[in-house]
Amino acid sequence: MKIYTEIVWSWDDERGELVKESSNSYDYEGPLTLCNDFSVESTINRKTDGVGDMFTYPKDTNPGLPHYIRFIARRSSTTDTTFTVGEVVLYMPPDALKTSYTQSIGDVDLGGAISLVGGGADVNIIQDALEAGVSKGGFAEGQIAKATAAGLRLGTDNAKAALLTGLQAKLGPLAAGISKATGKIINPHKAVVYQGPGGFRTFSYTFVLVPKSESEAEEIFNIVKFFKKRMHPGTSKAGINDVSSVTLTYPDEFEIQYNVNGKPADGSDFNKPLFKIHRCFMESFAADYTTSGLVSFMDDNQPVTTTISMSFKETQLLTKADIDEGY
């Protein structure tokens, strides 16, 4: 759509109507927000909060960046809806073209539990012998030896394993000695167990911003402020000042959208490898104003180079359905 910044009209006496003499406009394909509150208070709030900010680097590129990333800041409302509060468009750096997926897979030792399940009546005999040896003789070697001998003589392989499991649990080092004498240990029966998703995906980006004009230096300043502000919480009205605020509001969420050859890469086409990203919170942001390790400023005191690094964490765990949708 076209956004008009200036239109000049003049009255044509012969035609009896207004005639457009000239106009200035630019093409815009970004998000649209419905503005239905034009009160003085609302206008002041939008201005002070930076709602509607939109910044781009590199600035004034024509015909525009072929590949870029849109960072769209969104705020949740009390009606389970979100609205856009600002946007930054940056060139696509190499570190943007990667993602990773993890699942938590653990291993457990089932030990003699499996043997106990299949031991049958022999297990009861061995357990009785073991309990008798322990109760009559305490940890006396004679009684334990009798119990062990009875168990190993009467039991099946499963039952013998159950006996050794009981000895290991109750007698510690002595049970290890019995295992050494018999040349057998308890099969740990290791098993692989799925423990759930490995965690939320994270995405990190680094941008090197070098202004080519005074206006682009101002744009870079606004971009840095935009990210710093949107990653932090707000304060409630309850309290004397920000420090004493009773509660904090959530930071803004970010929608990260990749654009390739000027079109959104939504990840739904399996012939194209890029991926979509769920809403994210910004975990960290860093700004470095040095240039190749040196302190360097322009005549207007703006830094020659601004390097920003930021990390985002996705707010939703992925399932098979998300993968089918291109995440």
C-alpha cells in the first residue's frame, strides 16, 4: 500500500473541483494497527511509550534489502489479544540461518526390579532366608552365609538375582564380596526413557551497524534504544516511583520474521529450508561501540561502529504439528 506524506491540491475554476497537483508517498508492506483512540491522554501515551516506532538499517536503501529480518514488538492486552508497538528491520546476518532442536532422553537403572517381577515363589523363600539371617544374627557372617547358601541353592536365576539385589541394598560391601566370590553381578537393566522436550529454542543475532550519514546514525541510536526498552518490564502505577512499584509488567514479546528476496519465508514449503519462529522474549542484549578494538567517534560524537548482539527464547515448545507448519 502507499503511504502519502504530502498532497498538494488546487481549485480548477473551469472544472469546478479540486485538482491534485503533486504528491509524495512511499510503499509500505508492514503491519497495520487500528487506531481508534484519539484522546489527548492516548496520544501522549503513544508518544512517550514509543508505540508505532519503525526503524530500518541500512536506511534509505533503494530498491531495498533483498534479504532481511523483521523484529516486530508486540504487547499483550487484558483481552488475550496482542497489538504491535513497534518494528525494526535489519539486514540478514549469517548467524540467522541456523536453528537447533533438542529432546531430553535419559537412562535409568531398573536393577533387580525386573528379576523380582518374575521370581515367583522362589523369591519368597530367598527373602525369608535373608530376613532370618539378618534378624537372628544381625550382620553375623555365619547367618548371612546360611541365608545366601539357601538362596543360591533353592532359587532360580531370577530368584538368585533378587537375593543379590537384597544383599546389595542391606549389606553394602559384604554383598559386593559375595558377588565377587560367585562371579556374578546384578544386571542393571539399563533402559532409555523419554523425559520430554529438551527446552525452548533460542536464537542469537549479531549486527554491525556503521552509519553513512547523520540520519542513519540517529536511526542506529533509535534501534539500540528500541531493543533495550522492549526487553525490559514496565512498572505499575502503585507505588511512589518505579523503584517502589508493587508489580512489574511483562516485557514485550517479539515476532521474528525472515524475508528472502523481499518475501516472508514462512517455512511451510518443504522445498525451502528456512523455518518459522514462535513469539519470543529477548533474553539478552549487548551493545559494543568500539571499532576494531579502538575508540573512534565521528565529528558529531556518534560512534563510528555500533555492534549489537541479542538472544531470544521462544515462548512455546514444539510438537510434530509445529514441524508440519514449518517451525
